[in-house]
Amino acid sequence: MPFELGLDIGCKVFQPENYSDKQILILEKEKYRYQAALSDLASSDIMHHDNEPENVVRNIRNWFVTNIGVNAGSPTKIWYAYNDFLTKYHIERKSEGFSDKDIYDMPLNEFTGHIKKWVNVNTKP
């Protein structure tokens, strides 16, 4: 994470004419933990999640609403929908002959393809 974050911050600092509107979301397990390793982030508003996935979802949802202006449902509704997806995803992959390890190690582009398919089917009006 520090490498990618450094690139993002570098873009904002050294190419402000191209990246001044770049938004960065930084998540950390514990509040203020980043200060021990990354003092350059002291002026950043870093959101912590206490290693709770539901808090990660809430932080990301709230960041999109605040910084991008996205109109999003409640964090709890998003969390439940995500868990519904994971349950159906796991059952479907198992029925296709995937082992738990196969499912866990699935390439990201294949996994996101399943997410897109699920979103398209489950978010139609």
C-alpha cells in the first residue's frame, strides 16, 4: 500500500495541473497506527476500520458519498447485499466444481466478472 499511495500523492504534488482533483481514500486497521510508519500522512484524514469488514464497507460508501457525490444506499444494506453475493457466488462456484481453494485463488478479473454479472441481474428496476 505505501508504494501505490506514494504514487497517488506524488501525482497530486508534482502534477497538480493534471491531478489536483484526485481523491484518495486511505483505510487503516487502527486509528493513528499509520503515524508510526508514515509521518508524511499526518495532515490526511485517514479512516480506520478496526479490522472489521463491515466498517470497511461503511468507510468506502461514506467516502464515495462525500467525495464523489454518489447517491448510495445505507452501509448496512450494502453490507447485506455483499454477503448475499458472496453466498450465492460460493454456492454457484462449488456447483461448477470449484474447490474452496479454487474460489479463494480465483483471478481478480474473473471474480470481478462474477460481481458485474450479479450487479446487473440484481439492480435492475
